[in-house]
Amino acid sequence: MALVTVPRIYRRISKYCLLVSLAILAVALAPAGFAQSEYPESSRFAGRQLRRVELLTSRGGKALLAPASGKPVVLIPVFASCPVTCPTILKDFEAGLSESKADLDRSKSRFEVFVVSFDPLDTVASFKSLVARQKLPRAWTYAVPAPGKNFREFEALLSDLDFRYRKLPGNAGGFAHPAGAYIFDDKGTVRRFLAQAEFTKEDIVNGIVGPGNTKHMDHR
């Protein structure tokens, strides 16, 4: 019987098709919640309030997330060891705020930006390193929840806000999580979630000032 030699190009095509099939199968079998694109649904967090959470900051002090603080609050959930996505979220929001500055500087009101970790392994030192490495704005508060009930309360807040995240498998660590920021009004009620692609001047100003509100705010 004569041997049939399969041309190399066809062997490569077959191998490629196998790899593509395996990739598609892996995606199909992946646990729900791993997709980066699964953003919070506004219908699930409408009307939710900030919870009272004591924080330990990268400056070595303490801060407090709390409802009715008297000023709008921006909350950006991240984890400090994130290699690319989280630093990009923060730098993009910084750029969006810079573009919004002229509009946000038209009154004496103020708002606060909290960057808070949902990773129980993060420490104050982790955030201090992240801030220095990425040259992030010093006016923001970078923090981890204080141990014990405060971390559980922060987890409950993220659940209230439909912020779904999950630890990735393997030894590399990391999390799959939405990329964006929540904006709360001065009474601590969530106003909206801004996905990273929505860090535009219009969306940031409307989020902080409030739709149809002519009162502008200073960021100090």
C-alpha cells in the first residue's frame, strides 16, 4: 500500500483548527462571571446607598466610606497587584478628570475619589507601591478595608452595586472584574456606574454634578 504524504500546509491548518476548537470549548465551559465585559446592571443597583466602611489608607492613616458625607463620592474598586487593567482604569479616569477640570471648577463644592481594594491579600504597602509606581494623583484616597467586619461590609457594598468579580484559576493570581467607577451623590446614593470607555468629560461631569444640575463642583 502506498503511503500518502499530507502536505505540511494541511497539517498546519489541522493543528490550527484544533487549537481554535479547544479555545472555543474553554470559553464555553468557563465559569460565569469571568468575562471582563460583564458590567454592573443599573437596574440592580439603582437607589443603593454607600455602606459605612472604615479604611486604612496608603498614607498610613484612616478614612471612612459613609453615606451622607455631604459631598459626591467616586468609588473605583481595584486590586493593587493588578498588572495592567487596574492601573489603566486609574490613569484613564485621571485623564477624564483633567479634561473635565474647567467644568468642575465652577463652584466651591468638592468631591472625593476613593480607590479601594477588594482583594483580601492587599495591604497598605501594596497600595503605596502602586501609587508610587504609577504616579497616581495624591489627592485621591487609596485604601484597603480595615480587617474583620469592615472587609465583609465592603464585600456587601460591592454586592449591592452588582460589582461581580472572581479570582482567576492557576498560580498567576488576579481577578476578572468590571473596569469602571461608581459615582454617588452627596447623600451617598449611587448615581451611576461609568464603564472605562465612558470616562469622558460629559459623562464625568454629568455623573458628579448630576444630570440637569447647573451647579458645578471643585475637585480639591
